[in-house]
Amino acid sequence: MTVTPAKDASSLDVAAFIDAQPIGAFQVKLLLTCATVLFLDGFDTTAIGYVAPALAKEWNIGKSALGPVFSAGLFGLMIGALFFGPLADRIGRKKIIILSTLAFGVGTLITAFVNDVNTLLAIRFLTGLGLGGAMPNTIALTSEFSPHRRRATMVMVMFVGFSIGAALGGLLAAALIPPFGWRSVFVVGGAAPLVLVPILILRLPESVRFLALAGHAHARVAQLLAFVNPKAVFAQGTRFVVGEPALSGLPVRHLFQGGRTVPTLLLWVVFFMSLLDIYFLSNWLPTVLNDLGASIAEAAAIGSMLQVGGVVGTFALGSIIDRFSFRALALVYFIAVFAVGAIGQLGHSAVLVTIAIFAAGFCIVGGQIAANALAAGFYPTSVRATGVGWALGVGRIGSIVGPLVGGVLLSLKWSAGEVFVAAAGAALCAAVAAFSLSRLAGLGGSGKGMPGQARPLEAVTEAQA
């Protein structure tokens, strides 16, 4: 087939071309590659929580002393997201994904050989820098190769790799720690990313929208679009463009221009509260369950249901989020309030607490993944990695606060019921912010997408600009 240029005889709108295509093999392969990066990211991010009981026992330290270690890694994640998002908007997504994968692989491997809390704290911070850089750029890259009508679903399915990796961290910890000790978990978690790096160098494409917006590498853009649709034929000398402005200057500044200020701040509230809950639960569930009578292996296995629920929630919610946007997200977080609160009330029943943790993961982890997809769809190409990176970076402040709050509440001898009721309050705040975003976007439909779909936020900001 011959492609008719979108604007004139010598130019073609890359975004419009991708939006007109069905999901093909090339996009599926890209999705799986990015999902693999996040699989390893999720494993390495949450592994410290699963090994915490065994580590505390070997080093003869109080469990609350590990709160700063949890938060040190998350602080690195925050800095990585804040720094590498804007950098990727300057130099490209591919370079940052490769660099980040290499960094967190090396850092995780080194973690297996530390022998004191202070060294562990420093290494977890440095590892976090790499972990924080990978996430916003895999989200941006997947989003930029996906048609608008299926963008949220594609990003959410890709991001499920993180949840599977995090869940496998618990299952693998349960299998490895008894025979080999907690250090073996980090040996496995560090070696795998280092094996992946050469594959990324050879196989991972740069964002086609990033290349087109930069205004060069037209031959490479044509090649990538031909991968998206192998039947496409482009006239020689075709210029590939993106129908949006190339925003110059400091990328972060553009998050607060063009009508994006209020949506950006509300997105930050959603990310802050959601990630506070996720990392509160991820880091302290195994320890709390262990204190309630579960063995270390049982606590790790039951705690992993948080991420298993997130996986199921992601697949269940994808098409719903594509259709109903922030309305669906708000409802999911409202349900999470009750699921998280129930965990503390059911902790002495293995079956019931497993169900509650699964439901909390379905809503909180699934909701966060949906928020990632919606944020990627909101920001333009010039600042997409920055927008997602800064939302994740602000969210990481919540993920730092979550483990610290958990440590404080446990040291104050709060009951499990009281601790998880407090965590449910964060889910309520995320629900209110998501509902506010749905009202801001409007609920009357935009004529774009399926009937009844919320008006896209990008349309709102364009109208305000």
C-alpha cells in the first residue's frame, strides 16, 4: 500500500500514521522487551522487602532499623526518575533505558556482598538511580508506538512486567532463602539485567515520535514505520513530522504551561498516595505477617499476592481505562480503601488475608499502572518522559514516606488493624484526586474514541491554552 502524506506532498504525520494502524507484531515485540526491563526492575525494587526478615535475623538488628534502607532505595528511584526523564526528552529513550538497566543490575549484584546496614543503605540508593530511570522511559517508549485508542491498554500490559517481577521476588525469596540464604536473591536479581543489556543495545528501537520531532533521521523513521506496517510505502524524500510543537527550554517548565498546571498537580497527588500505599504494603507485609505467626517463607508467599493481584487488575482494567479514563481510576481507588483496611482485620486467617491482599493489589497496583498509562497519554512528545518521570518522582516521595511511616507505627506498637486503616487513608486521597481529574476532563464525551469516554485531558489543556 502507498501511504498518502498527511500534510502535503512531502510530509507525513507520524502520530496520525500510528493511530491508523492495528497493533502488529513489531509493537508486541517492543512491548515484551520493555516489559522484560520492568520485570527485572520490579524484582530488584521489591527484593529487599522480601529478604528483610532473614537479613534482620542474620545481622541481629531490629526490623524497624530497615526502614531507612527501604527508603534509601526509593530515594534513589525518585532522583533517577526526576533526572533521567528530562534527560531522555533531550537524548532519547533508548540510551536511558540501556544505561538504567546496566546501573540497577550492577547495584543489585553488589547488594549480595554487603555486610552492614550503612553500606547496604548506600548501595540501595545507587541501585535506585538506575531503577528510577528505566520506568518512565519504558512507559514513554511503549506509549509512542501505540495507537491512541489502545494506548492505555498497551502501556498497562507492558507495565505488568513490573508486577510479575515483584511477585516473583516473593516467590523466589521463599524458594531461595531457606537453602541458600538471602544473598542469593540479589545474585539472581543482579545477573539477569546484565545479560539483558546487550540485547537492548541490539534490538531496542528509539522512539519514532522522538526522532520525527527532532527533525532528523528520516530514513530511520521510515524504517520504523515500515516495521509498524510492513505494507506501507513512503515516497522518496518524505519528511516525517509530529503534529505538535517542539517545546524548547527546560522541560519541567512545560509541565505547568498550556493549561497543564492543575492536571499535573492532581496527577502528582494520585502518584504520591498510590505509591505510598504500594511501598508501605510491599515492604512491611512480610514482616507484619511474620509477626502475626506466619513463617518467613509463608509471609513472603502471601505478601506476593499484592503483586499477583496487580497483574490480574492490570489485564482486567486496561480496556476499561481506555474507555472511561479517570472515572474508572477513581472507582478503583475507592474500592482499594476497603481492601487495604481489611488486611489488618483479617491478619490471623491465612486464607482471608490472602484474599484481602490480592484485592488490594488489584486496586492499588492496578490503579497505579493505569495512572502511568494515563499520564503518558496526557503529555506531548517533547515532555512525555519528563511528565511521567516527574509524576513518578513525586510519587517516589510517597514511596519513601510509606516504609518510614510503617516503621514508626510499628515502633509505636500500633496494632495491625490500626496500621492498615491508616494505609487505607492514602488510597482515599488518591481516589479523590482521580475523581477531580475526571471532573476536570469532563464526562460528556469528546467524539474521540468509544461512546461515553471521558474527554481527554490533552483536549482540555489545548482548549485552555
